[in-house]
Amino acid sequence: MSTAAPEMGRRDGSFEREPARRVFASELRECRYQFKVGEDEKSPTFVLLPTGERSNRIFVAGTLTEKSRQGEQNIFYRGRVIDPTGTFFIMAGSYQPEAMQQLAKIETPAFVAVTGKPNLYQKPDGSYLVSVRVESITVVDKETRDIWVLDTAARTLDRLDALATGTSPDIVKAKEQYPALDPSVYRKIVYDALAQIKM
């Protein structure tokens, strides 16, 4: 397991910036548990990935296949980004004016890299939806997308290895929250994703 990324991120001015985790769409959409660290309103909120790592920010890459502008007073954009394993639902609004302008300018379809915050919503039927509030989105080339797939595959396998032997509080909580998780399914997702890129 790589220890290069410090656990609490780096200091940016006066606040701690969390490292952006690389995660495939198929894992992110399985998230069911979100929690806050600290009591004040600026305290960071995390989703717990099924593979046992907390995530306040994520970094994803894929194809922006569609986007739509919504709202009259409070304008915001929604979009879909597809990676080799599934779909990320992204959004950017007036609280992220730069991200909203970036997303507004991109013509679909396009390869994009997105940094953002995952948010978990429970729908009335009890099912969950994870959307990503965009902090930045840029057009990239296919090679950059493919490198992201390689990096994300490696990070996912690292998390699975840690999940098998680790005892950190996040791993213990993940085993409680995702008791049905089958590591072999996630390994197959990783290998299927790798098989889709031609380096």
C-alpha cells in the first residue's frame, strides 16, 4: 500500500486539503455510507468506499457523454462521465462558478478529467445515488484517460489488498457497512477496465 499521500492532505492556506482519491464509477456507485469529521459546519464530509478508504475528494477521467443546463435563477449543469466500468453523475452550480463555466464550454462527447466532491443521496425508494460536485473539469486526450485507468486500477488493487489484511478504523467500518462485498468481483472490474484500454 503506497504511503506517499499523507492521510490528512496538505496545507493550502489555512485549511487542510484532502487528497483526491482515484476510484472507478462502479465502486463509487456502491457507496452507502457518508460521515462527517468534526463538529463545525466547515468540517469535511467523507464517503466510505466499499474497498475501505474514506474519500472527501475524488479524481476521475472518462468521456463526458452528455450535459444539460438546469434552473432559471440558480443555474447549474449536470453531466455524465463514462469510464470503462460505468457512469459518474457530475454537477456544477453557482457555488462552483469556475467549474460551471468550464463544464458549460465543453462540447460533448469529450475525454475529461474531473476533480470533485462525492455526495451521497438516498432516494425515496431507499436506493442511493452518488453524484460528484465538480471542483474542476478539463478536456484531456485518450492517453491521459488511459493513464488514469492504469492508476485507478493500481489504487483499487492496493485498497483490496489492504482490506484483506488491514485493521484501520476505515477498513473495520467498511466491513460493517458492506458485508456482502466480494473482492473477486472488484478484481474482475479492474481487469475488465484494463482490458478496454490499448496502450
